[in-house]
Amino acid sequence: ELFAQYDLIVDGTDNFATRYLVNDACVLLGKPYVWGSIYRFDGQASVFWAEYGPCYRCLYPEPPPPGMVPSCAEGGVLGVLCASIGSIQVTEAIKLLAGIGDPLLGRLIIYDALEMTYRQVKIRKDPNCAVCGDNPTVTELIDYEAFCGTISEAAAEAARDSTISVVQLKAMLDARGAGTRDFVLIDVREEVEWEIVQIPGAILIPKGQFLDGSALASLPTDKQIVLYCKVGGRSAEALAVVQGAGFTDAIHVGGGINAWVAQIELDKPSY
């Protein structure tokens, strides 16, 4: 309802949940989306318009795992980048409204302030895109915080130096199978999710049992704890609880079961 009143949307937000929300709303309404992003000494800008080219999801189909990308407060950002990237966005907005020039449709501008260079990368429309592809699965706005695995500050802090990839987990499982390493792999999803798909060798303890403390007594003190969920958000929350209870070497799997199915066991179902 808000976007429907305007001819185009200029996005200056700083979180993934809002970016996916803005993109999907623009696709569903057929509006052009002028996007910009900054971090540390770098910036990016583009124009997404599904009727004429790719959308944001074509460039970034999935958000990064929770805890993998530091915030601007943690990583820092060169303040003047707001003006550098913002001016590109305003220029693109004026071009679109006036119908002049060649907008950044299908092109991504990458700015490196330290080297004072601009690079251009071509972006193609993804026929399998979840929102603008040939057979879209996102046909209305969804819960974007759940989609992006939005987590608390405590969970983000716990995950920052305690996140492994599914490739690393696979190597750990191989080592456990060979008898050279031992740990406990715990799935913190719900039972109905567990029944759809799970990682071999895992046990199920839903996140709620960590949050209420009932799961802690059953955890072994002589083995490392490895947690995973669907995308990483719930396992990061459970990780904060586990580490706070004294299991300081506990870790979790970034990307969760979704990343496992996408990279390791491609024949398994996803949901």
C-alpha cells in the first residue's frame, strides 16, 4: 500500500530483511528499485526492475548466514561513502523519472574508496528467481526476519567466532566416522522439520529446550557441541545459551540444513 503511491523506490536501508522486503514489494508492484549498499571502504549500487531486467534476488538469491556479516557498528564504515553511493542512487532516480540516459539495469557498480576505482559487473535475470523467475515461489510478502534468520545481539556475538560452513562440517563428520574426532551434532529445529530432512549422525533437541534450560543437563561435558537449524538463526540463539552455560568451544553451522542440501547432499529435499 505504501509503495503503490510512488513511481520508484530508492533504498538506503542497512539490513538484509528490509532489502528483500523492498525488492519483493517492488517486483510485485512492477516498480523500479534503486539500491545502494556500503561497508567499510566499499560501496555498491544498481537498479532492479523485474519487467526490464534482474531483481535483487537474482543477484543475491539467499541472505548470508546469521553472524557471518559484521554490522557497520562492528566493522566500521567510511562516512563519506553515504554521499558517494547516495549520489549515484539519486542520479539513477532522476534518469528513470526523466526517461533519459542508460540506467543501471542489469549492471552493478562496485566502488572501492581506498583505490578510488569503480568496477562494473553485468547481472543477468535468473529464470529460477524465487520472485521474478519463470515459476516464482514468492507471490506475496513473507516473514523477512525469519527468511534472513534475524538474531539477537547475544546470538550474533556468540556466532561471530564460532560459525563453521557445511563443508567444514562434512570434514568433521568424516573425521568422526574415521574415529579421529568426536563431537555431538544437534539439530535445534522442530520435529516436523526433522522428519523432512536431517544431517546424518545428528540428534534432535528443539531450540525451545535450550532457551528454557532443560536441554543443558543432557549435554556431554567431554565432547564439543555442534548445532544447526534451517538457515542458522535458531542455532545461533541456542549457541548463545550453550556457550553461556560453560560450553565455550561450542559452534554452529552457518546456512544450516539449507546450505547442507545445496552443497553436500543435493539429492535430499529442501523446504
